[in-house]
Amino acid sequence: MEKAVLFWSAGKDSAMALQRLKQNPQFEIIGLVSTLNSEFKRISMHGIAEKVLDRQAEQLGFPIIKMWVSNQPDNYSYEEVFLKTCTQLIEMGVDTLVFGDFFLEDLRIYREDLASRAGLKTYFPLWKSSSIELQKELSDGGFEAITCCVQSDKLGMDWIGKQLNSDFFRKLPQGIDPFGENGEFHTFCYNGPVFRKPVAYETGEIVFRPLQIKQTDGEEDAGFLYLDIT
């Protein structure tokens, strides 16, 4: 049996990947790995606070290995931290890194290359699942999640803090990936079959963070809207 850790983002993809991983007798789950921003003490991209992540981990029943990166790290510094974390995981007996990606080929290749450099294997339990299949699995499986981050120029304020349900998917604008795989939105998963009990949370202010690129005249400011979840 292979010993595995799942890279946990706090969102729906991670939760559904964990469910499939738990159902696979090939793996023993050692724990979860989360990438956090050392400046804001929040999960990278999703913006979920460390204390909320800790509450998730308590209800999931797995230890969390926290991988701290600088704010907007370059590839070299990120990879340095990643490989250092992998050394720690190997010392724990880990064989395999598990990710919730399901169709971005370049991202998969990047993850596989990094893992290979560390001497570890990879597994993608959601790989090549269709968005329709995943939507059905989300609703039928009892997973509950809300949007915690959206791209401001693709979705906007009306889409932050929304429950992922049939109405949400039906109303998504044309051109938006139904599961946000291109980064249009990120989610916070607080309930589902992988949790012992629903994760308690409250929502607060919405914060806009612009992209570090200059917009041309007439273009809407690009950036991310983050919902503060406590």
C-alpha cells in the first residue's frame, strides 16, 4: 500500500479528490499539505485563513503539513520550498503526492516534474472527469461549498460567497469553466462525506486585490475578489 498526502486547497476539488482517494485501497492517507502565504497567513489563491484551515483539518481527521511561501513567489523560491517539504514527507514514509487537478495538462506536467525531482510519485484522482460528472458528484455526494475568490473581470462581486448548487452552475456566464478550472473562481468546502461534522464559519468583508499587470485603456481592472471567512 502506498503512503500518500493530498495537496489541500480548502476547496471543492480537494474535497472530492480526498473522497476518491479514501475509496482507493491502493493508498494509505498520511496527511494533507496546504500552501500558505507567509505574509497574510492564508491559503494561496483561495485566501482561506490558517485558523479556518485548522478547523477543516480537525473535521477531516488528518494532520496538515503547512508549506509556507512568500507573497507572490517566483518559480525558483516556490520550488525550493516545495522540494524541502518533499524531503520532510519522504522522511514520514510518503510515496505519492495527490492533487485535485482534472484537465490542465501543463499544470499536471509541472507537478509531475517537481515530484519526480524529489523522488516521489503523483496521483490525480479527478483527472479527465467531465464537469457534468463532477457537478453530479458534488451535489449527489452531499458536498457543500461557497465561492471564496473570483476573478473580478470574469465574474465580479455578484458571484462571491455563492453556494455551489444547480442554480449556480446554470447561471454561470458563457466562457466560464463550469468548475472554475481556469482559475475563474475558487471555493471553500465546509461540508461533505469527508468531514466528520460541518466546518463552522462566518463570512466578512470582500477585498479586491489587483493583478500585477497594467491594463490597457478601456479594459476593466483585472484582479481577484476575496471573501474573508473566519
